[in-house]
Amino acid sequence: MLTLWIRKILFILVFSFLFSSTGIADSLSDDFPLEYDDYDHNHSSPYVPQKSPEIDDLVAKGEVFVKQKKIAEAIEIFKMVKKMEPRDPHAYIWLMEIYMRMNEKPKALRIFEEISKYSSRLNIFSDLTLRISKEMSEEKPEHEPLVYIAPFKDDKKAAISFNFDDGPKTVYTHALPVFDTYGYKATFFINPGLMGDGRADDTWASWQDWKDAIRKGHEVGNHTVNHRVVAGIADEDLEKQVNGSYDMIVQNLGRAPFSFAFPMDTSDQKSVQKVMERHFALRDHAVLDQVYENIFIPIYGGRFFTPLVGESLVKLAIEERLWMIPQCHAVKTNEVDTYKPVTERFLKEHLKYIKQNEKDLWVDTFVDVFLYLFVRRSTRIEIQETLEHSVVFSMTSHLKNDKFGIPLTVVIKPGLTKIKEASVKIKDQEAPVPVQIEENKLLVRLPPNTSQVRVEWR
Ligand SMILES: [Zn+2]
């Protein structure tokens, strides 16, 4: 069994290296001239893993440990390799493989996020992950309660929140219109200090641009004043970078940013606390993992990030019930060379694919998905009465603020194969509540503090 896995992985590896050095590169040369390659975090060195006999030896040693089922030792070795040469995919592949087999999905997803920082050859990983998750998902006995709050709005299988960081002009000129065409909302994390007194230039979008984005229903979030890494900096600098930036956004856009993203995804306990003073939704695993268990923040873009790669990530999100938060940067144009840009063509094809699979996907801003998950976590359902064709229940949340009064999707599954009709009434309320009948389940939108909901079906 294990040898089969090893063979499979070797096959994928060899195949994808061959593939990326010939086929993909050629077919993408219109968008990405060959002198462009993936860029690492320093924007400068192209994606070329440094080959060394030392690393090869370590990888081989790790593989032997896997064969011998010495998993802890194998993990240690692969982590070491990852540190020595972060652009070499072998260690990541093995770590993901190990974590998936140990059923440690969140850890596997973290590894996936890490490699996406260095390479856009995610096709290797997404193929592998899809295969693994298929093999791994043993049929769990479904013990579903009669009434529960859907993990995502309208009981969709996955949520996607597109994030564009730093606020480059090309995002406003080339990405936003694509989102508007498909009717999807995105989140833009901006650095007010990079915008040069709010004057528009070719590099950064202007306050006017962001006002327009908000008017069209998109979200603008805080990404610090000038993209400074805030972990470990002095108190007054932290205050300025976090709350100073907040003030600039309020002043110029007339609206407070609810969301915050750390530059370079780097935070510590103190900076998280500081951000929490005024912001509510933080793009940080320490915070996000508390509202939902399957969070996945891949970095999109780069030369090898084709529509097919994007497609396989969406498939993974649906299969694994993820809240996927694609982290994008600039849109590629001919003049400027930036860190892992996406192309306009990619966005068009990607959103088209998402539209085609809309029955499974909830696409919304970062803050709106966060809010739903946050309120869901705080809301309890208590069943008061169950009969053959009816149920009475109440919902209670300890969050009393109006901001948290958003409707949640409640699912009722009476155990029938086909529901013919249904009605929902709230005690002391004349008008019936709209209910959506979907084969064997009912969907109702209800605010978190609702008592005595009576649902009847036949
Ligand atoms: Zn950034």
C-alpha cells in the first residue's frame, strides 16, 4: 500500500516537472514572457530550487523513515529540508502526504499555504490533495441532527473570499471590473501610507478608486500604513501602523474597516491584541481557526498559476468544505513586474468556472463570511418539541449587538427522501417565514435570537 503511494507521488512529481518545463510554459508565454518566472518573497529570485546532494540525501533519508513508519523522525527531516531550501517541493509533498494520512487536515492545509508562497506550481499539490482526500475520506456514519445551522450561508459546501493585498492600481483597473461582471464581491487590503497623499499615480489605486469599490459593494480592509511587519515592533509604531492606518481609512473613505490583514502574514500575540481593539475580522490563523475549522489561505498568482490550478483548488474547497481565502496581489500588465501577479484572463476564466459551480459555493467579502461563521459559533439551537411532521425550536446567541443580528441558514432534515410541502411560523408572528424546500431538507433564514420556531412538513 505504502509503496503504491510512493510510486504515485514519484509519478506526479516527474510528470509535473516535465509538464511545467515544456507544455505549460509555452502555453502561457502570451501572458508571461519567458524571462518572467515565479517570484519568491523577495520579488527577486526566480523559482529554481537549489539542487544539492545534501538535500537529496536528507529527502531520501526521510523517505526511508516513512517506509519504516517512523513518522515523527520523517516529519523532523522534512521540516529541516523545508527550512534549508523552501523552494524545493519534495519536503512539502511528503509532509502533506503524512498529515493527510494522519487525518490532520489543518496541518496539511498549512503546508499547502506555505508552498504557495514560494511556488505557483500548485498543480502538483492540488492533484495530490484531491487524490489523498478521496482515498482518505472513509464513509463516516452520518449522524445528522434534525435541526442545525448550516456551516455556510444557504448551506453551500464551501465559501470563497477573494483578497487583494496592498492596493495596486491594476487591481482597481483590471480585477474589480471582472468581479463586477460576475456580480461577486471582493476584499481589498490597502496601505494608506503608500498612496501618496491620496493622489492617484500609476502604481497605487487612489482614495477615489476605493470609494468607488465600496459603492459597488466591495470591502476595503486595513493592511497597515506602509506594509510594515508589525510583530515585535515598538508600541508607538504598532499604534501608528494599526490604528493610525484605521484613522486614515475612516477619514478618506468615511467608513471604518472591519477587517485587517497582517503584512507578510506575520503577527504575534501583542499585535493581534492591538488589531482587535478596533477591527473585528483578522486574516490570521490564530483568530480564524476559532470561528471555523477548515480555513485555507493559498496565495494565487505567478507564472504557473493557470485556470486549471485555480479550478483544482475550488474542487478541493468543495470536497473538504473549506473557507478558501485566495490571497492575490497585483494584476499582471506589461509594464510592471510584481510579486505573483494574476492575469486578467485568469480571473475571467476562474470566476466563470466558479459561476458554473455556484450551487456549491458562497462567494462573498472577507468580513461577511467571517461574520456569519462568528455568529454561527455563538448560536445554540434548542429543540422544544418533536413530532412526526413538525418540530419546534429556539435559537439563542449571547451576542446582543445589532451588528450580530445577521440571518443564519437553518437546515431541517426530517429524514424523508422527498419533502412535498412545508411551512415555518414564529410564535406571536402573523406572517409565515419563507422556506426553501430542497429534496430532503428545508432551508430557513433566521436571526440568531429567535424563539419558538414551528416547522411543519409532509
Ligand atoms: Zn501585503
